Amino acid sequence: MNGAIMVELRFFGASMFWGMLLLVIYDMLRILRRVVNHNGFFIAIQDILYWVTCSLLIFHMMYQQNNGIIRGFSILAMILGMLIYHAGISDLLVYFISEILNNIIKFIGKLIALLFMPLRIIFNKIGKLFVWLFLKIKKINHYLLKSLKNVFKTSKIAVSENEKGD
């Protein structure tokens, strides 16, 4: 085969590989989003960072392999590589890896809960003790206030109509 055609075929194959690689990176974002809940703002920030990274990677690839010349068939090859990867294993890979990570996180959460269970029991007992003490102090306080009201009751003095207090 002609050497120039081989160079173009290698460039086409490299473009397909980079298209697959870009979709693998996006699949990592998809896995992250399935494992950790995100709101719309953080998803937008991640997408912006993804596309900036992709543009730098594509520029680097084109600069290294094609002297920085953007050619339509290389973009087509990247899209073709993305389509092949997406139709092949992308969805299965995202599903299984995110399920494995979610199960690992659940297991670690249960393990941490099991390790901290003695502390939880102790704090629960201390909390009940504080509630019991608070209720006892409240009863004692109520009794003291009631008895103080009885001690310091004021007596009313009737004032006759003849006396005028000047």
C-alpha cells in the first residue's frame, strides 16, 4: 500500500481511538453521577470541564499526528469511534461499575454503622440519663416555685373610706 495512504489510515484509526477514549471519560462522569447525587449546577460545571478537557486532548492529538490541521474525516472517525464504543459496551460498563461502587459504598456504610454501634448505644443511654435528670430537675423546680409562692403570698389590707392616703 502507498505510504501516504498508510499515514492517513493510521490517523483515521487514531481518531477513532480518541473518540472512544473521549466517551470512556464521559462514562466515568456518568458513573460518578450515578454513585454521587449531583444537582444541575454541578452537572453543568462537570460538562464544561469535560468539554474543555476534550478540546485540549483533541487539539493535542491533531497537533501531534496531523500538524494541527483539522480535517473532516478525523472528526467523522472520532464520531464513529464514539458510536462503536457506545453501541458496544458503554451502557453495560456504566451500569455494572456504578452498581459495584454503590454496593461497596453501602457495605462501607454498614460497616461504619456496625463499628460505631457501641458508641451509639452509649450516647443513647447518656441521652436517656440526661432526659431523666432534666425531668427530675423540672419537677423539683416546679415544687420549689410552688412552695415559694405559698411562702411569699402578700396579704391585702383593706383601706377604709375615711382614710385618705395623702
